[in-house]
Amino acid sequence: MITRHENNGLVWIDLESPSQEDIRSISKDYGLNPLVSHELSAPTIKSQVDLYQNFIYLILHFPSIRRNKEEYDQEIDFVVGKKFLITVRYGASEIVHYVSKIFDTKATLKDGDFGTHAGFIFFFLLGKLYESLIHELSAVQESLNSIEERIYSGEEREMVVSISRVSRDLLCFKRSLSMHRDVLESFEVAGKKLFGDKFAFHLRTLIGGYYRVAHAVENNAAFLSELRETNNALLSTKQNEIMKTLTILAFITLPTTTVLSLFNIDTVSRPIVGLPFDFWILLIIVCGVAIGLYTWFRHKRWL
């Protein structure tokens, strides 16, 4: 699907899951290099920046972990010319749709413009994409705060799965953003050549936007690491307490079992056995041994 937006002489062409015919049509209209047309025809796992005579081509991947509560990685291809911007994506993007509405509204109301060249459209769009990632990471931070509360509420076992899920989300962020810095630094050099030095501040601002996201990811990852270590320590302590309790119970049971076994030996002379109330006498002996051992363990503070 091809969507065309215009504002003050600038054109933004947005292609969502385009066909081969759509790619050929756009490539012909804007004189795109055949290599670029080939790259646009299908998603790719790599990120890159290429400077051509009248445009810059770059590929970026963006994570999204809130779609159906599963990790979701989306590629967006950008072709940035002086008077046009082409975006190609193989999936829906709420942020791209949101920015396109702003672009169209400003064009309809003639309420300002996006700048003198399409680099400003790219700057605004990428800034909003990074803002959305900060919002995603705020949701991750809320999850970590909830996990912290539940850990100290005695739900260590349940939090093992929750910690693993958040770890997967942050791993998705790191994987998707791993090449952004290199791509943006290369785009900064290419952008100065294509748009001039006056655009240098905006190019540097884009890199700053990436660093804000990267720092937020690292902060959440560090917090997650501390929570995992704390949770593991509490789990180990609880398991050790359980093992200690079971060991003490076994130690209390062993002497009482031994006493009863002695009176089960088939010998000529068996004290107590056969006397009136012999069952109750044996029961009192066993209970006395158990209570004595329990009192001793409490005195030693083993219980």
C-alpha cells in the first residue's frame, strides 16, 4: 500500500508491505538506484547507510515488546532526498501513522511546515520513534518495580518467570538497537554533504535521541540484574531453610523409630511389653524423646 503526503513542496511516500510493482513504480518516479530498489523489495536483518547523488538510503530496526505481549522487531527503510522522503516497512506502525496525521494536518491548515528539505521530516519521524521506545521502556520499568515489590512479598518462585520475560524484552531492545549508533553517525556525515552544515545540529540531536534510549535500556538491564541476584539469593535462603527443617525432622524421627524398633524384637524378655498400659508407656517414651530433641534444637537456635 502506497500513501502519499505533501506539505509545502515536500513529499513523503510511505509504503506498507509493498508489492514488487509498487517498488518499481517508486524507483522509477524518484530515480532510485537498482541496488536500493532490490533492498527495498524485502526485509533484511542488516542495518546500513548509503549516500547517493541525490538521496541517502538507510535501514533501521526498531523493537516493540507490547504488541500482543510478545517481542516484535520491525524494519523501516528510509530514502531521504532533498525534497522527498520514502519510508518502506513490512508491518503496521502506530508512530508512522501518527506522524503522517500531523504532517497532513499541518498541510491542510497551513500551520507551519517541516522545514526546507525532507531531512527535517526524517528528523521529526525518527525523534518520535525514539520517544515511543522511551515509552516502551517506561512500561518495562513499571514491570521491574512490580517484580521488586512481589519479590519482597515472598513471591520469589513466581518472579523467576517474570524476570525471564523482562530479560527477553530488554534483549530484544539491545538486538534491534545494536547498529543504530553506527548508522546514525554515518548518516551524520552523509547528511552534512547532502543538506549542508546548517543541518548538523539536527543530525547530532538524532544521535542524542538514540543515546537516551540506549541509556534507558542499560539502566533497566542493570536494575533487572540486581533483581535477579536478589531473587536467586532469597530463593536459595528459602530452600536452605526448607532443607534444614526436613533434616531436623528426620533427625527427630530417627531416635523415636529406633526406640519402637527395639520393642519389636522377638526376644524372651521384652521390658514394658505385656504390662498394663504398655502402649501408653511406649507412646510417652517416644513423645518424651521427640520433645526433648525439639527443645534442644530450639535452644541451639536451629529451629
